[in-house]
Amino acid sequence: MNYYNEIKSEIIDIETYKKVKDYSKNKRELEGYYKIGKLLVEAQGGEEKATYGNKLIKEYSKN
């Protein structure tokens, strides 16, 4: 048995798993924030920028 190659292989497997896990987490966060932004635009009546005095985010942050 070549211990060096076995150890190297395990380290590579661990690092690959961590990268895949990080990618999945970041992808989920990005999708979530995108959806939140889309919902906020819809709540503002489709306008990308809230009208003055709308206070939508302030209202939602209280809940």
C-alpha cells in the first residue's frame, strides 16, 4: 500500500467535498436573495425603484 497516495487522495476528496458544499450553499443564497428582490419589486407594483415615501422595506422589517 502506498500511504502517501492514499493520504493525498483522502485530502483531495475532503477538499473537493468542501468546495461542492460551498458552491451549493452560495448558489442557494444567491437564488434566495434574487427571489426576495423579485418579490420586493412585485410588492412595489412592478417598479424597480420604490416611490418616495413607500417605506416598504421599513414596514416589512418590523414584522
